[in-house]
Amino acid sequence: MRGLTIQNSELSNGWRCIVVEGEVDLATVEELETAIEAVFSSNSDPLVVDLTSSSFMDSTGLKALVMAHRRFDENGRLFAVAVSGGPISRLIDLTGVDSSVRVVASTDDLESHPG
């Protein structure tokens, strides 16, 4: 059975980070949405969703990221997605999501943010 593992941490640059491993799809997207909501509700830090260890994402996962970006943006908070090649990167490129959601190759590419 495909699964999803999500870890929440604070990066040294002041960003909150949700590291997602596994496949984000209709069966697991609610776990991602719950993790994003927990960060949104518990602090005012910027958030990066690190998908560099994820193997697959479908349109439900993509929608969750776009909606999270919109919510963070409407509240004056930074939001980014980290992907490095593979099928998720191709999905983001093909759909043009990278024109509205900030996409970085690594969490190391994020500027420091005072926390």
C-alpha cells in the first residue's frame, strides 16, 4: 500500500517546513492539507512544503498546494514548494503552477526570514 509520511520542522532560516515522503493523491491529500492547516493556524512563519522526497502527486495534491499558497498569500505570509526534478516537477511545469506558486529546488534556496 502506498503511504505518505509528513514531518514538520523549523528550518534555521526561520521557515517552517513540511517534508512529504511518498505519494500525494486522492487517498492521502487530506494528510497534507491537515499538516498545512496546522502550520497556518499555529504560527505566523512562512511555510515551505518539501516534496523532494516524494515520488508522485496527482491533481488533488496540486490543488492543495495552490489553495495553501492562496491562503498564505491573502494573509501576507510567504509560501513555497521545494521540488527537484521527477514527475512532480514535470506536473508543476506542465500546469504552469510555478507561475503563481514559488517553487525552489531545495529549502536551502529560501532566504532567511526573521522568526
